Amino acid sequence: MPRVTLYRRRTTSARAVLSVACPGPLGHRNSVCYAPSLAVLLHTLGRPRKPDRPAAVFGDPRDNLLWAVEGARAVAGSLGVSVPATGAAVTREAVLAALRDAGTVRLAGHARASIDDEAVGLVRALLHGGARTLLTSQWRVRDDSARNLLTVFHRYDTTMPRADALRQAMRTAAGEHFYHWGGFVLVGDWR
């Protein structure tokens, strides 16, 4: 891979240059959405929306995430779900049925998935299984931080495109350290 120098000046630190050239985090300045490839993006954009179908909310399948149940309840309220599935009610069958039938599925937990016995990441498995858009974290985030960001995201998600909703949720959480909100990314359809 060729080595490229983007900017070099001895009297100015790299941090000073970046702060002038890029004021603030990218997610605060722009709505951002990722796709593993152009083919995946085109495939997700071609999937039909299910706005008339109810939402499904799942939280804390292993009873080991302190704020996940509270977060699931908060998000469920904004999505019109009376009671989220939590703990032992979060079964493989229930999640698969929701992925097939629901318009929006919210799952709070730590997981890995397999397709034909091949271990893959959950994002890839859900995109392969038909998801249009995923909001996921790239690293473990404290449960209360995730709850706060996702509650705000789902409030905005009803009134604007999802990429804009994530941007607004990140800006709302801007007072917190980057760790608490910076790992969340939108994958697939940004609308």
C-alpha cells in the first residue's frame, strides 16, 4: 500500500490541523450510514418497507445487562409496543418470528449468529436474513448509555430519516464522552 502524506507542517500539530479542518466528530456534522458493500446496499434499498406492521422489542435475553430491560421498556413505549420481551421470553423462535413479521425489531443484548453452521457476526446474519437497516454498536457500551442514546434515536426515528435520527441522538448525547455514543453505526438503508 502506498504511503501518502496528507498534510505536513512542522509548526502546527496534527491535532490543531484536524480541529480546524474537521470541527467536531463526523457524526455530529453529517448523517452517516454504512454498508458492507455496494451490492448489500442496493439489496437493502430494494427490500420493501413494512410500515403497517407492528414493532417487536427484545431486551436482556440472559438477564445480565443492568439497563437493558429498562431501555427495552423505554423504546417499546416510543414504538407502540405495550410489553417488550425480556429474559426467558427472548427465545430464538420469538426473535425469528419478529424478524419475519415485524416492521421494526429492537434487540438489546450481546450475540453471535450462524448461517449454515458458519459463525458470522450478527450484522451480517441479519442483513443476510432480510433486514433493511441495522443500528448497532462497534464496541461494548454501558447499558445506561445505550438506553439513553437509543431512546432518543427512536423518538427522532418517527419524524426523520434514520441516519438523521442517529445524528440527532449523537448530538443530544454530545456532553458525554465519545465512548458512550461514538460506537453506534447505522448499516444499510439510511431512510
